[in-house]
Amino acid sequence: MGRPNLFVLLLLPAVLGCQQRARNVPRSFDASVVSDVSPVALDTGPPRSSIPMPPSTNRACVTDAECPSGYCFTAGMEAQYSRVLRDCPDGRAWRATHRLNTCLRAGCRTDVECPPGNRCADIQMLPFPQRACVPATCHTQWDCRSRRLGRCLEYVSGRQCTPGGWACSYPGDVCAPQDHTRLCPPQPGMIARCVPRDGRFGCVYEPPPAP
């Protein structure tokens, strides 16, 4: 009776080892389960601005009175610019570097503060509430002599997310900025913009921005 019991004791470790190895063997692949191994896009931060970005300040404020030579970036102002700060690369880049309830100062006040080929744009010409230098193809009427009766005119905006600027306007152009007698013909469901294209003002049509 001693020998059979000894045989069982010797056999038991081998059986347990086989069971352990069986548990470690990978199960057959289930083709119905697909793992997503596609690369994850990295967050590269806000987009780059095409406009020299006016600097921000660290001066806290609630009202404009608290900002000498400037004004306060309030929630109301953010709401006013909400679409361009959301939809436009320049607007998103500006918002990422400017904190709410801090003082803003104009990036420029006159054209002489801008580099050559640029002029100081008013706030309504930009996708953010701060004056900045933008490219300009003309400064005076003398810059618009390639055709007769050329004038250097300011236009408020290009396309939806493109800043305004200054460009030469001629009588033969399809449209003219600031001239209600030479507006772009309307198209249903579209916004018409009179913008410079290849040295002449022309009409560009875009759908309205998303709500």
C-alpha cells in the first residue's frame, strides 16, 4: 500500500504544473472583438495667429475704469465676440492668451507704430477686441495709380475669419466697400462680402456662421 501512495505523491506536482501551464496559454483570438490601436492626436494647443498678437496684461479688472489707457475684457465682451473666438483661428489664438477680467491695451494706435506694409486696424476689422497691425496694400491714393481714379479704401472684413484692411479700389471693380450703390448682388442664404482679389475688389459669398 505504501508504493501506490508514493506514486500519487510523485505524480501530483506534474499534474498541477500542466494545469498552471494551461492557464497561461493564450486563448484563441476572437475576430469579432477589434481593438482601436489608431494613433491618438496630440493636443497642440491653440492655432497660430496670422496677425501679430497684441500682448495681454495681468491687471485684474471688473470695469473699464480700473484699466488706465485701456479697457476691461469682461464676460459681456466675450459674449459679443463669441462666434469669432470660437470659429476663427485668429480668434481662438487670441482667446487662449487673454484671461477674462483682465485689462486690455491697444496693440497700436497709429499706422506709424506698425511695421512697413502694415496699418493699425480698428477693432471692428479684427476677430478679437484689440487693435492690431494688419497687412495693407496701400496707404494713400498715390499707391493706387495702376488704373484711373484709384482710391485707397478701408474694408471692414475679408472672409468670415479674415481681418479687414486697406486696398485699392477702382471704378471698374465689381463692387466697392463703403459704397451702397455698388453692393454685391444678394444670394439666398449667403452672406456677400466685397473683398480685394488679385488687385481688384470682388464679391465673395459665404454661408452664415453656425449658431
